Amino acid sequence: MSIADKSTAKPRKLGLKERYAHLTRGLGWETTYQPMSKVFPFTDYEGIKIHDWDKWQDPFRLTMDSYWKFQAEKERKLYAVIDSFAQNNGHLNITDARYVNAIKLFLTGVSPLEYSAHRGYAHVGRHFVGAGPRIACQMQAIDELRHAQTQIHTISHYNKFFDGLHDARHMHDHVWYLSVPKSFFEDACSAGPFEFLTAISFSFEYVLTSLLFVPFMSGAAYNGDMATVTFGFSAQSDEARHMTLGLEIIKFMLEQDEGNVPIVQRWIDKWFWRGYRLLTIVAMMMDYMLPKRVMSWAEAWEIYFEQGGGALFEDLSRYGIRMPKYHEVASKEKGRLSHEVWATFYNYTQATAFHTWIPEKDELDWLSAKYPETFDQLYRPRFEYWKEQSDQGKRFYNNVLPQLCVTCQIPMIFTEPDDPKTICFRSTLYKGERYHFCSDGCKDIFLYEPEKYIQSWLPVHQIYQGNCGGATVPEVLNWYHMSLGNDNMDYQGSPDETLWNEWTADRHKSAI
Amino acid sequence: MPVASIGPYQFESRDKVSNFHGNQLTYLHWEEHNMYCAALAYPLPPTMPFRAIVENLLPEAYGYHPEWAKVKWDQVTWMLDGRPFIPNLDASLAENGLGHKSVVRFWTPGLHGIGGTAT
């Protein structure tokens, strides 16, 4: 081996490149006591063929010692900022207490996914044959654990003052709308290692992450939440590495065997759609939950998917990969998505661990300007009606549970691709039983693997089966660990609002 | 299509009708009134007369809507699981052909939601 020759000829410390080579090639070997297929039982069953694992290229070539060094530096900086944020009552500098509801959604919906990602990468980091991808996955597993941890630590400061942040882990595993992110990740983690990487590393981290991370972090920056901005920065260099892993795994599979192309294409189709549906919460966060807005969901979709994603898929076309199926449906929905979703949470705020509200007049005007083709025509009258009713003490709540999509588990709120006034109903019969879907994308995913999705733990049906603490709202909320009248209901009249008004009143007094 | 799996992979539906304690799931949806964000899900006994949907469940759910009082029931058009349908109010859900997880959509002519926006 040339590396070994050099190092014996001239005793010295190994260079980074050499250490990386030892770590990722020297540590891999063909087993002899047991057949490789028993040591690595999950590499073949998905149908992906790999002929030469050494063809794996990791542009970061990070060794363990440099990894620890980088991460430790970032931790030191982050925790210094978190400490000073707490000491200086940083929460008083946010634009408005309504903003904290975006943080509640992040902590209950996204941070637990970081932890799931940790588990997923730890698993595939054990099961790939090639030491290169194994190491990359192991590092990502540690990154993801760190992200979950730093997010919980950062946001714990808000938990001292605001409601709905006290039991994110429990809520993630029980609450109806959190079954959407939970089931997304469990679908990925219960797939094979190659599908997992296509799902999370490629479709999510590479294609869609700009639509999750950028809006949340810029949203935090725009709204004075320096703590969240800092964990965002701290995670950013990791994210760059994760995105690279995503693109590498795709290219690696596509270059290794032509037979891999249709399998990978089907996974891209599936995970694009699942990821896009998951991002509906981001759409609503951007357009409705940030008191100071960054850009509209439609603009973000145009920049990060239509332009950014378009260029990526043009690049992948030389391998025979095309744009994900139903990407054009996602583009047709960009003018409606956030409004449909915010209205849904407005319907059911009696059972959410965050508050909803009717946007202020200037916010409605912003929406009208950003969505000139849809907002005044379809949604503004709805919000104005609700406002009118609310002002008369008749705030609207929907008291009957909604129908859910079996695949994405979101209530069936989405409208026909070519008719924004009509709800999109899709269904199929499988083994004599009906299954319902919000879209052709979700129906296709079911039809390919029905045995997987007939197990869906659909919150509405679980409540009706008697598995969620009882049949009344207080019983179910108790089972969710939500505090009735504090965590849930409209922002107007909430303890959060009362507290914030007291603080800001004091601020105005001291300003005089 | 089977699931790509490491062993036999077969499961019971988590939502099979026998899990609902004698009820079956029914989804009801008032078209062009999307202020109610999705179809409503109910566990209902299959022996219940269809009339109970029209006279009890729907008014309770949709009564808040300003157009609800204007619905002319003799003009309503119905769809059951994607097919046109004329319910027999006095017959049971089962006799009307409603099965587990059936979808009943209905249109109320002349009523197109607040400001004609399907709200």
C-alpha cells in the first residue's frame, strides 16, 4: 500500500488525507469467519446493486479527530450565546409573542425528527458494506443527536415563560398533527438503508432542506430570536456535509449499475412528495406565524424548488433521472397551501399545543399582495368572516374530527390541482377495505406498498377506537399532555398574550 | 405490489371495521363550504337511519355556517363513494349502501360559500 510505504520511509504524523484513507479503506475488510451477507444482511434486498464500494467519494474527507475539534468549537460558541441570551432576557427582544408559536411547532415537530435521524443514520452507518459511507453516516448520526440536543437546550429558555413547550417528546408520539412528521420519518427508518438515504439525505436534506431550515432560521433572525439563529448557524456546516452525502449517495447508486436507475427514480418520486407534504407546516409558518415575514411560501418554492431543484434535476438527467413525479402539482398548489393549512389549524386550535389567530389587517394586505391570484378570491373573505364572528364572541371551532389521508396523515384539506374550490378526494380498495388519500402522489405511494400503509396509526381513527385516553376533548388533551386553556385555543386571550402585553406595557412605561 | 422486505411482510389493517366497537367510519362533506377544512369523520352504527345524518349530525356540525339555514333539502345532490346517490332517509346506512369508510359528499345548489368563495 503506497500510503504505508511513505509513512515507514519517513516517520512523521500522517496527513489528513492519509488518515482519512486509513479510516475509510483500511478499516473495511472482507469477513472470513462469517459470510459478508450475514454480517451485512440489509444491503441486497432493496434491489440496489453495488459493484465497487471503493468508488464512493466523500468530498469532505473528515477524520474523527478533526470532526471532534470542529464540533467542540461550535458547541463552545453556541453555548456562550445561549447563556448570554438567557442572562439578558433575550425573549423580550422578539418581535411579538405570536412568533413563539413557530418555535413550539419546531420543537414538537422538527427537533424529534433530528433525534429520529440520529437513530436512522446510526442504523445505516452500521449496515453499509463500504467503510466510506459507513463513516459519513456515523458522523451524521452524531450530528443529528447534537442538533436535537442543541435545539432542546436553546428552546428550553422559552419554556420558562411560554406555554406548549413542556413535553415535546411525548407530544411528538401522541398528538394528532405531529403524526405527520413522525410517520414521515418512521416510513424512512423502516425502509432499507438505500431508500433511507434517498429519503432523508437526498430528497429531504438535499432537495428540500432549504425550504425548512432557511425559512425557520431567517424567520428567527427577522424576529429577533438570536438563540435560534445561533443553533441554526451551528448546524449549518453539518448541513452542508449532509447535503453532500445526499448527492453522493444518489450519484453512487446511479453510477454503480444501470438497474439502479428505476428504483432510485421511484424513491425520488415517493420522497419528494412525502417531503413536500411535510413542508406544509413550513408554508404556514412563513405566511402566517412570523410577525415579521421573510418571504412568502410561493416565493420560497419558486426560488428553492422550481429554480434550484430544476437545475439539480437537469444535472441528474444524464443518469436518466427526471424531475420528481407530481412536482407540477406542488407548483399549482403554491398559491393555496399555506392558507389551506392555517385555516385547518384555525379549525382545530382547541387541540393544538400552539395558538392560532386571524392575521392583522396589514398582514392580510401582505398576503393579498403576495398572492394576487388567490388570496382575495378564495381566502380573505374566510378570514374576515371569522374575525367578524370572533369579535362578537363567536370564535369558530370545528367540533368534528377530520378525515385523514392514509399516507401523509394530514387532514384531507387539499384541493383539486386544477380547481382550488373543490377538495381533492382519492381512494382505493385493498383487500376489500377502502383507503383515502389527499392526492395522486399519496395514493401512488400507497399503491406501491399497501401492506406498509394499512398499518398507518391515524390519530382520528385511533381516538374513535378508544386508544387515546377517552372520547372527549379534555380526555384526549390530557392524554396529549396538553394543558387546556393554556397551550391551546386562540392567541387572543391566551396566557401567552396576557404575559406579553404586561411585558410590553412595562417597556412602554420605562420608555417614557 | 409487495414491500421490499427482509422477510414475510403481511399485516392486518389497523383500521379494520372490527376495531370500532360495532361502528363503521363514515366521512361527510358539504361541498363548496371549505370553511370546514376537510370532510368530517364519524364512527356510526350501520343500523342508524340515514335521516339521523341529515337531521342530527349535519346541523350540529355545520349549523354555525351562515348558509346552513338556507339549504333546500329537496334540491341537494349527493355522491356516495364517487357515484351519484339518492339516500333513502328512513333506511339504515347499511341499506343505503354505506360501508366502512364510505365518503358521502353533498352539494347545495345556489349556495357557494361566503361571498361565492367556497368558504
